[in-house]
Amino acid sequence: MIEHWLMEAVKGIGRFFLNPLVYWSILLVIFSGYKRIKEERLDFGSKVFDVFSEWKGTHWIAIISGIIVSVITLGTGMVLNYETIIILSIITILLSITISFTMLSPIYTIGITYLLFLFLPYVWKDTELFGISFTLETNFTVLSILLGLFLVVEAVLVKSMKRNRTYPSISLSRRGIWVGQHRLKRMAVIPFFMLIPTGNIVPIAPYWPVVTFGDESFGIVLIPFIIGFDYIAKGHMPKQAAGKLSKYIMLLGLAIIAIAVGGIFIHWLSFVALIVAILGKEYIHYRYRYGDKVRLPYFHPENDGLKIVSIIPGTPADRSGLLVGEIIAKVNGVRVNNVHQFYLALQNSGAYFKLDVLDDNKEIRFVQGAYYEGEHHELGLLFSEKPHKKKMKKVN
């Protein structure tokens, strides 16, 4: 039995590299990164984060999440047929063809796959489309459970956003003032094992597999599942926005898992889980967007100094421990209220700089550092000012 499991596991890993999502995910993060860098150059005149930034910091979360999901799917014996896996991959590619991460939530990728298999057999006379069979044998309970599990993973990814690693841009406020805003943006590929209804693995207990089609033997496939998100934080501190979104997405994911597990015993509960997931996620989005819209822009001009919109990684400002959202009140003892005053004071400071910084509690702390002569504009701090290149900005 162990030999059969090992053999199927090796085959499953091999099937991983046959899935187009593996290669699409690489192209997606590259194209998205280049698009973001182009916008950064328009706003700030330089690149802020590198092209793979949206992918960085997600690998350990992806690996650990994949292991946990695999233990759950294999331990309970969840089975998906190849048709479902193929359609899920196609739907994921189609939803991200615009190089946007917005639709890469499991709500949309798994949700649309679920609905396609649920309704297409009723509206399509032929049960095959492009060689893929759409039948009522699709394991809807497994899809709804996976939806809940990956919503929890999405919440963890949102929570993992670091304060100095969200993506800045410049936007025109309702009052016609240029203000800063941030994008909470990430993409991760979660590899997880799933049983398929062909192979050499036989049931190991009367209750295993729990969720299956009644097949007598099974194989294993390693599936790459893409999760992505893209939220704008204009009225919120980015880290605060991430915490708020993560909390509600986590609660929704846990609720979906509870309802979907009931689908093992009452089949229609899997559909209830899907509807609750869609309505819940849209409500979270609506409440967040509305709350962000009615707030005063967080990165608006201050009377007591310059608020830091972003910090370029690897620069003197990054190494000095400055944080996004802090306010620079003085440069070498000179009070500054606009970008021109800031750079003028910095240029006259020699090879060293000393900043009076107001932290989140409006308490003053002192930051000192050094840079090479003539590189005062490369300190690495970005502020709310007119975009580097002329462009039209829509009011949020």
C-alpha cells in the first residue's frame, strides 16, 4: 500500500508541471510587475518595488497552507475529477487575462467553476464542450469545502502585508489636491494534493474516502491554485486596512467551511455555502470601499510636517527604520512643510541627515543617517506631490 501511495505521489508531482497555471502564474506576476513599475515611474519618477515584489514573501505561506490543505483533502479522502481541475485552471487564466489580481479570489475561481458544472448540463444539450464532459457527477461538496479553505488562506495572505511593502501611487482628491494612496496587492501559488478517480490507491478504511464518486481506486495530483487580491487604501492606513479585511475574510472562510462540511450529509448545503460566500465577500468589499471613500485621505498634506507615503527598499531611508505614515517635522533642525523645503534642508546638510519624526502616537523620535554627496534626492522617501509626469487621475 505504501508503494502505491509513493508511486501515485510521484505521478501527482509530475502532473503538476503539466498544468498551464504553473507557467501562467510566472507570466502573470512578471506582466503585473512591469505594469506597476510603469505607473510608479509616472507618479514618482522612479521604480519603487521590483518586478517580482507581488510574489515575494508568499512562499512560506503557500507551502505551509498547501501542506495543511493536502492533509485535509487526503486525510478525509476528497476526490475531484480531471474535468473539474481543467475547468478551474481555464477559469483562473480567463479571470486574470487582464493582468489584474482582483478576480483571483477563490470566491470567483472556484465559484464560477461550481456554477458552470451545476447549470451547464441543463442549458447545454451536449454534455461535452471542447472535449470536456459536464455531468452531474461533479463533486460540489469538495468544491465548496475548498472554497472555504482557500478563503482562510486568502485572509492569511492579506494579513501578511507589511507596513513598508504596500504599493504607493498618487491620486487627485475631491478637493483637487494630490494625495497618496496604496494598493494591497499579492499573488501566491498554493500547491496541494488531491485525489483523482483513477490510480492504484484503494480505500484504507470503510469511511475513506469521505467525499467521493464511489470509485474503487484513486490517484493523486498536485494542483497549483492561484490566489490573488488587489485593494486600494486611500482613507485607511494600509496596514490597518489589511487587518480589517483579513479579519472579515477569515470569519467568512470559517463560516463557509462549517456550512460546506454539512454538505457531506445534506448535499444542497454545498450550494448554500457558495451563495453565502459570494454574498458575504461582495458585502465585505462594499463595506470596505464605502468606508474608505467617506474617510479623509490618509496621506493628505499635514500642517506639522511631511507624511511619508512610501519608502524605496534598499535606500538610506529604508535602512534608517523610517515607517510609512510617519511625519517628518524637521530636517537638521529646520521645520519643513512641503517637499521643496524638505529637499532644500536636506541638500544643505552635508553627508549626514538628522530627522525629527512624529510616530503614530505623535511622539517625536530622532532618525540619523548618511548618504553619498549629491544624492540627497536618493534618500528613498516618497511624498504626496504632483505626479512626476503629467497624467489624468480619476477622483476615487
